[in-house]
Amino acid sequence: MERHFDVELDELKKDIVAIGKLTEEAIFKSIEALKTRDEALARKVINDDVNIDRLELRIDEKCIDLIARFQPMAKDLRLITTGMKINADMERIADLAVDIAQRTLELVDKPQLKPLVDIPKLTAVAQMMIRMAIESFVKGDIELAKKVVLSDPQADELRNAIQQELIEDYMVKDGSTAPRAVQLLLIARFLERICDHTTNIAENVIYMVEAEVVKHHPEKLADGS
């Protein structure tokens, strides 16, 4: 029975990896659609979200079933409940990718406001954080999870830089740019929220492995304690 339980835990990890990959792909495609003004690609992100929703429900059901059948204790229980939390965060991240795609649809038929520089940078940070967070869960890697948490300020800085540029260099100087600038502001905000959800995942991984709560206490990571 114990061996069968371990096999099912491994399958759960594979499902978490799968939803992570689908979610990261949705983010990439939504920003690629923005960069290339590709309406079809933006609509694909929106339409494909149903696949992530289905996988999210399947993972949730699997977690509940594992708890009901095996009644795991301590570390195994933390792994399963962490899997459920990661699953929920991934579904929310996927929804944010859809939000980006929807904002992109508002921009595809309008002149480009400015070259996209910091938004792709913020996207790369978000994708990196997702990959590291999922890997930290699968491997139970505390140091990798800490790197994710400590990467979040970089995402905040990029979002702030995007916001400052759009407001001060465009909206204030030329009010006619506001409709397009607002869409880009929202996209930057969505990307920053994606990084926040990924930070949640990493914090939950740390709790899973060490049974230590670091949420709201990043100083515990920065000082190495």
C-alpha cells in the first residue's frame, strides 16, 4: 500500500508539472500576441484556458482522493495540501494570462504606443519564477524556493518602472495616449500579480519541507535563518 501511495504522489507531481507548463505557455503566448499584434494567438490563449481549468479540477480531485484513501500524516499530508495550493495558484495565473490576452485584443488594431522593453523583461522574470517554483516543489528544494521569493522585488521594480514611464512620459504629456497606456498598465499589473502567486507557491514549498511559515516574513530568507 505504501509503495502504491508513493506512485500516486509521483503522478500528482507530474500533474503539477503539467499545469505549470501549460500556464507558463499561456503567459508566453499572451505576451507574444501583444508583441506581434497577433489577434488569433490572443484568442487561442483565451480559448485554451478551458484545458487548464479541466486539469486543475482533476488535480484537486486527485488530492482529495489521496487524503481520503491513505489518510497521510505529517510530511506527506503537507505535500498533498501544498499541491492543492499550487494548483489553485496556477489556475489563477492562467486566468491572468487570459486577462493579458484580452487586453491585447484591445490593442491589436491600434498603433503601437511604444517599443515593448520592460514588459518582456517582466514576463521573463515571471516565467523564470514559475519554473523555479514548480521545480522546488517536485524536488523539495528549499534553496530554489527561497530564490523565487527573493526574486519578487525585481518584479515589483519592473512593474513600477513600466508604470512610471507610461504615466509620466505618455499619459501626462499626451492625454490621447491614455486608452493604450492603460491597457499596458493593466498588463504590467497582471504580470506582477503572476509573480505574487508564484511567490505564494514558493512560500508554501518552504512550509511543506520545513514546516516553517515564511509568508509575510521575507526577512527570514534574506538573513539566511
